[in-house]
Amino acid sequence: MPNPVINRRTLANASNAFVYDSEVLDWITRVEGLGSSVSQPTKDAANTLMLAIKAAGLRSKIKRFGIYAGDTKAACAAPLIKDLGGTTDSYTAALTSGTWIYSETGAGGGLHSSGSDISNTAVSANDAALGLNDYHIGVYKTTKGNAGITMGAGTTGVGVLAFSFNGGGNQANYFMFSSTGDILGVADTPQTGHYVLARNGTDTAYRNGSSVGTQAAPAGARSTGQIYVHNASLDGVAWGGAATTATIACYHLGTFLTSSEVAALYTPIQAFQTALTRNV
């Protein structure tokens, strides 16, 4: 079967009239509306990423996708995909604040806070478009950072959705709404790369496209808070003392992904990070 990504680029280059995906054009417009710009290489990398996601049949499963790309850190507020949540992410400290540190390219590229700042996707963890057993979250880390939570939401007495990392213990922890079925203490010395947690009646944790742990038949219920990045919400506010200083290069969330779909998604995400020379 012809590769739609390769073919589209080949035909476009031959005619010198490359046509960008409409969602990528919308993202560029929103980034520019925030006062940033997008370089030609980043436009091309974002377009290749989106076309590959669509070619793999994954677009409908990704409901929000922040790619942290653009010439200035203002661009980080505009997610590439925004089916759920706000048009932009909101921040506890303005992105213009000196505590937010951003580099689009290079080793350790992405966005991080030197303080305890977080961003809010405005996606409720119990959004009707998602289900307790039809869910995934994902994040790409380019630096280890401190012990902390990179993404999630929790409600006391209900459940927690999160990735957390124990820097000193070199471990990763995966939580998806089940105090009895979480995937804890996964050995992870680098604590960088692409992390995914998916649930369809079984929780499965992934790093760089490969499974690192499962939990069959987890109990639990979805939390009611909004999903934060660079930390998690707890009972509607930032989780005290849990913010991460790790650099994040993208995040995504949506419905359940199979193991083959996680692997298929990792490939274009890694290619995108490589194009921006911030891959790990």
C-alpha cells in the first residue's frame, strides 16, 4: 500500500506547492496569535507528525496533544490537537515568567519550570468523551528532573491519574484511577523518553513504545479534577509539593491505545523530537 506521508510530500515537492494539513495550519495560526512564530523546519516536522498519526488511524484516539514547539515559549500554550479542553493551556505563572524555561531544539529541549508552576489542559479527568476503561495519557520527557508528577489529576477518596518519578530511587510509577491496581516501582534509571499509560479493563504502562508493566482488572473510579501537566491537580488545585522540574517535550491524552498503537504512535513522536534535535 502506498505511504500517504511519503507520497504527499513527494508530489508537493515536485509541484513546489506543498499543502499543509488543515489542523497544522490551524495550530500555526493559533501559535502566531499568541505572539510567537513557527520556523519552516518546525512546520514541516509538525505536518509530518500529523500526517503519520492520521495514516496510522490514530487521530480519533488522540483528544488533546501539546507538542511544545515554536520560536518562543508563548507557543507552548497552543496544543496541536484540542478536541477536548481549552483552545490554549493555562498556566499558574505566565509563560513570560522567568520560572518557565524553554528551548525548542537541542539536548534537553522542551519546557520546564524552575519553580512549582504547572499548566492546565482544562480537560476533566472524567470527561464524557473518555471512559474508565477507554483511556490513555502520554508524556515525552527530555530530562530527568526531580522526583515529581509530570501529568495527571486526582480526587481524594476517588482515584488518581498520573505519571510520577522517584529520582533517587530511579523508578517510575503509573497511576490510573485504582489504589489497588497501580503500576508502581518500575525500574527506570534515565527517566526520559515517551511514557504512555492505557486502560481498557487492564492497565498497561509503556516506555518508548514497549510495555513495562501491566495490572489486570484494576478497580477504581475516575477523578473529577482537570488534568494538569508539569504536576497534577488534587481536589481541584495543584498538588502541593508534587510539581516536576523535568523538561517535557510533548503530552497527549485520549481513548484507549493497544500495544501496537502505542508503538505506532511512538515512531512519529520520536521522529518529531529528532527533527527538533531534542530526542532521547
